[in-house]
Amino acid sequence: MIDSSHTSPIADNIQSDKLKLLYEQSYQAVFFSMVTSLLYAVIIWPHVSHQPIVIWLSVIFVTSSFRLFLFQNYKRSNPQGTDVLKWEQPYLITLIISSLTWGLGTVILTYNQPLLYQLITYFVLMGMAGAALGVYSSVRYIAITTIACVLLPTTVWLFIQDSRTTVLIALASLLFFASAIRATKILACTLHQTFQLSNELTLARDIAERLARTDTLTNLNNRRAFKELCNQRIQYCQRQQHPVSLLLLDLDFFKKINDQFGHDAGDSALQQLAEILTDTVRSSDICGRIGGEEFALLLSNTNMGEASLVAEKLKLTIEHTVIKTAEAQFSITASIGVACSNDSLESLLKAADKAMYKAKQSGRNRVVCDDSKPVQRVSQLHH
């Protein structure tokens, strides 16, 4: 089961999926409406005043053009996710106008015509309503609204005429409308369940992938994710001929913290260090927890001198940070190794690990740069 906290996002995604389906299906429906209006006009042309037919056809083509324009803008914008929901209201408004043009317009055209032409109109509208049932049923209220706009004006007109035949036809129309309401409920529910299952599976997969790539204690990249992201970034920097630096941090005397204050205090220290790193990095940097108390930070387009300044800033921030728990209050320090190379991630890790080991041997709480590469000093840090 999906956690209830995700109910709202899933509901929005389901509605977005339904609207996407509507926009995909509706393009052809507009042309179907235009062709049907022409055929209907040809049928009634010999017996109905030509001017109302021309006006009605003009309105049909104008409203259809507005709908096609809307669909083109939607396709051009290519909205993703819940941004699709912004297109729901324009879709509904243009559809209602188009549907009422059919529903009210045909009544105006044939209200004083013989019963035969009223019946022809009725059957044409029934065909339009049936098509609406198939095209718009993914969003139930839109399907019902469309069928109502198309059928109800003619149904009401048939009811108020003093004819048993027209009243029976109107009753048949109401029965169709009632069955359409039930059919849309069944179709919409089935489609809703399909979209819901698809979104829940997608959400569950995303959660599983995130958990597989995230360190659960610090919410940083775990070792696997860190390596994958770094390899991609290093390849990009190699193509651009940009320098790449790596900082390797290790908390000093971490075992003593656990022994003296408890493992909860040790976890708090790791979480605090993760927050410091998160606050320090740029959007282009990659940070991860790659060992028990060992963290790494990849700095793209950063030379050794710039990276050493970042490391010094981190060292000072860490040593001035006080960890407070319910049982204890203590300070932490970290030893940091810095390496610069765009050869490979493995070479960076080895060089930074060697430098960090020297920092440990030199008394801890200090920054040591890999001496196999010359340090390019900078006057200020652009980080």
C-alpha cells in the first residue's frame, strides 16, 4: 500500500493522465464534428432557410477552430506532470461552447420543420452523443456535460410538442442519457483504477530507486550513487577540459564519540556533518557518504587551489559546530584530503585518501592536498 501522504500527488497525476488522454483523442473528434455538420447541412438544405444554416455552420467552424488552436498550443507547450491541470478549464469551456452550438443550433434550425427533419436531427445528435461517450469518458463530468449540452435542448423541445411520437422519442432520449451516465461511471472508474495502479507502481519504483541510492541516515548519496554520478560528471568535464577536484572527509575520533556519548550521538554528528556539506555545495557539486564516517565531495570545474579553500572553509565550519543531544554536548573535527585530476574517479579517490591519511598522521583537524599535483592558489574562492 502507498502511504496516505502521497494520496494528493497521485490524485493530481491521475487527473493529469486523464486530461492528456482527452487532448490526444479530441483532435480527431473536432474534424468528425465539422464533417458531420456539413453532412447534416446538406440533408436539411432543401427544406430549411439557407441563411440560418450558413450562420450555424460558420459558428461550428469558428468554435472548432478555437478548439484546434487550443490543441496546437497544448502540443507546443508540452506540459508535464501536474502542469497539465492548467489546461483543463480552457478545454472544458471550448467544449461546452461547441456542444451547445450543436444542441441549441439544431433546435433553432428545425423547430418549425416537419417531424421527419426533427427525427433526422435527433438521430444525428444521438450519434454525436454516442461519439462523446467514447471520446470524453476518461473524465466523467466532461462526458456527461457534453452529452447534456448536445441532447437536452432537443429533448426538451420534443417534450413540449403536442405529439405522442415526439414525447416518446424524448423519453427514449432521457433513457439514453441515463444509460450514458451509468456507462461513463463504469468506464471512468475502470480507467481511474488503471491510472491509479500505474501511478502507484511508478511511485513505488521511484521510492525503491531513491532508497537504493540514498544513505538513510544522512539523506546523502550512498557510495554506489556517488560513484555513478561522479563518473558522469567527470566524463563531462573531460570533454569540456575542466578541472575536477575531490574532497575526502573523515570525522576525527569517531569511535570515541560512540564509546563516550553513545551511538545516537555518533549518528547526530554524522547528520550534522551531512547538513554542513549540503549547505556548502553548489548545484553542480556531488556529495555522498561513502563509508561509516567518511564523506566525499566532488567539485566540477574547480582546481586544486579553489578546492583547498573549500576544504579549509569546511574544516572551520565543522570545528565550530557544537553537537547537542539529550544526553550530551560536544564538538567534532574532520581531517580532509584534497585531490585534483580529471583522469578518473578512482584516481581521485586514491589521491584524496592518501592526502587524508597524511592529515590524520599530522594531528587531525586539518586539510592536506595531494602533493602529486601542484597547488594552484587563488586570491578568493568562487564557490
